[in-house]
Amino acid sequence: MSTSVPTREAPARGRRSTRASGDERERAILTTAEKLLEERPLSEISVEDLAKGAGISRPSFYFYFPSKDAVLLTLVDRMVEEAAVGREEALAGLADDPRSAWRQGLQSYFEAFGSRRGVIRAAAELRPTNAEARGLWTQVMETWIADASVIIEAERARGAAAPGRPARELAIALVQMNERALFATFSGEEPALSEETVLDVLVDVWVRAIYGAAAD
Amino acid sequence: MSTSVPTREAPARGRRSTRASGDERERAILTTAEKLLEERPLSEISVEDLAKGAGISRPSFYFYFPSKDAVLLTLVDRMVEEAAVGREEALAGLADDPRSAWRQGLQSYFEAFGSRRGVIRAAAELRPTNAEARGLWTQVMETWIADASVIIEAERARGAAAPGRPARELAIALVQMNERALFATFSGEEPALSEETVLDVLVDVWVRAIYGAAAD
DNA sequence: CAATGTATCAACACACTGTCGAGTCCGTCA
DNA sequence: TGACGGACTCGACAGTGTGTTGATACATTG
């Protein structure tokens, strides 16, 4: 580890340059955003609100972040990283018990996203209008899909899973289902599955879609 | 089943009152919106653009619609109504051939939404910020889910479908999958299923999830 | 031919975003 | 020590968008 600043792998969307004291200010903006997002949607939060919450003026805000969106992307980055941690481990014990292995894979996302409702809600709100947000989300989906495809193929090869449409196609549909269902549940949409049942239902569909043979 | 179509009284979101000549103007606004939405997202279309496209001034626009959102909701209303038409018929020949019956049910949505990409994209963009849009979409989902639940239960009762989690839960997850997958495909997101395969893949998951027993 | 309702728009009042430039504060080093 | 420069701050401005108001046409139609 180098002695210099704790190498923040954070993308260049944070502060303009520098690395002096105002570090806390940057933090303050982030935590303010997180707090406000629990209360109301992104569209009802202005740069002024963020600045005020961090105890600075609006122009000063722009010293730390180039826009409101950038703040959010930083938050999302963080969350995604957390979610990715659990992903690896889950994919071990497949041969033993597919159902609970798949369940585990889902669970890490469930937990990471579930603990930051404001942020995912905002992310969903941002995606349509912000290309960077779209790209970031695409990446997440893509790794998820890639993982699932590989496993589906492996399960088919060893004869555990039923043959059928290309693994990737199946994976895309299932991952999209997860995304939508979890978003709906966490943002309190109607209709949505309850927090207690989402995981079970989703895993059920996954397992049936992957292992069950197509009827007729 | 009851087929209670969401009573279609023209929503009060059109013109302030009246119903005189300026009818064409209202139309012009609607078609302008539809046209512009094929080119660029809702967030990049201003009331000014809409007004200009319809050959009137911005204030005049407000004589016809209370806001930009209202224009869109009208468009969505229309589209949803079209989509609902095919729904009824599809649900007949289930006993004969479940797969193609389910496929047919999906197809009407596929076609209705696929022919108005701009509008669905805008609808997705609007949903997070506009309560009315959310409510409208909720209704659509709800009828879809209700239908699916009833059928799943019927199929289980007659022994065709496998038992499992409550039909409604299954229906919610599957309908959400459809929604997300179709949106992704039609708005050219990445990753997404191709237009040629979406329907097949979705139907495949539906059939396996409903008729296939849970493996493990 | 008034009177009533339809339709139109210039001008205004706001809200928000992003930028510019003039500052302050503080550590460094000549 | 004192001036130089970089970190940081904010008042004031410019731009773009929304929604409203009030004055004004232009019909009908009673």
C-alpha cells in the first residue's frame, strides 16, 4: 500500500481535483443526499437542498460535484460494489443444493439494495435521463447475466438442468425479472411482492425455468 | 372470469372544459408529441416544442392541456386501451394448447407497445415522477395479474399445472418480468432480448414456472 | 347588436441550473 | 517575514424552463 492518500478507486466524478480538508464537506453532501432521498424523490431535491444540508452555498456545491446526478452516481457506485461482494461466494455449492445456492446469489443483492431504498429509487429515476447511470446499470446486469448463463450451461452439461432456449436468453429474462421485482418491492410500489416472499418467489421461478422441462 | 375492464370514461385530463372547434389543435398537440417522442426522450421535449409543433404559442398550449405530463398520460391511456382489446380473446383456447394461448395473451401487448416505442419509453420515464402515471400503470398490471392468477388457479385445479406458491405471487413476478423485458427490448436497452426472441423466451419461462414442478 | 363563451398570446412571476469573478484563508519557501 | 499559490467560498448573473394573468380578438346566438 502506498503511503499517499488512501487510493480511492472512486471514479473521477467526485471533486474537481484536489484532496485537501474539504473532504468532510464532500461526505456531508453524500450523506445529506442519502438522508433526503429517504424522504422524497430525486426530482424534488435541488442542488440548493444538498448544499444547505452540507452547510455550504450552492456555488460551493459545484466545487465538489459537477451536478446533482454525479452525487447520485457516486452513491450508486458504492451500493453496487457492496452488492457484488456476496456474489462470488454464493456460486460454490451448486451441485449440492441448487435452490439454496441460487437463493444465496440473490440474497446479496436483496440486502445491499434493501438497505438503501432511497438510493435505488433515485437510481431508477435517473436511468431514463442519464446516460452514465444507464451504462453503470448495464454493467451490473451484464455481469449478473454472464454469471447466470455460465452456470445454466454447466448445469445443463452435467445433466441437472433441462435443455431449452439459449442460456443467455433465459438469463436475461430472469435477471430482468429480479430487477423489476426487487425495485417494486423496495420502493413500495403496487402491485409488488412482500419483502418476506420476494426471494422465495423469484428463486422458485428461477429453479423451475432452469431445471424444469418445458411442458408440451 | 369477470373481465371488469377498467371503466373507460374519458379522463378529465384533456381540455379545460369545452368542446368546440379547437379540436384539431388538441389533436395536433398529441400527434406532435408522438412524433417528437420517436426522436428524443420526454425530458428533452419542452412545452414550447409541443406548442410550436401544433402551430400555437406556449400559453395557448395550456388552454388544451394542464401540463406536458397530461399530454403523455392521454397518449398512454390510448395505448393501454388498444392493448387491452386483444387480452380477452386470447384466454379462450387454454385447455387445447396452453403454450400458444399464453403466447397469444402476450402478443397483444407486444404489438400495442411495439408500435409506439416513443410513448412507452416516455411512460417509463414519467412513472417515477408522476403519481398519476404510476396509478395508471398499476391498474394495467393489476388486471393482468388478476387474469393470470385466475387462470393459474384453474389450471392447477384441473391438474394441468403443478402446485406451488400462491398463484398471485407467481403472477406478480411473471408479469413484472414481462413488463421489464418488453420495455428493455422496445427501448433498445442493453442488455435486452431481441424482438424476434422476446416472446418465445417469456412464454417459455411462463410455461415452465406454471406447469413445471419445482425441481431440486 | 350586445352578450357569452372560445381561443390566442405578450408579458410576467418563479424556480432551478450552472458559471464567473472577486474574494478569504492558510501553508510554503525564498 | 511576506508574498505566492492553491484550496475553498459565495454574491451576482445568465439561461432555460414552467405555469399564470390580463387584454384582446372572433365567433355564435338569443
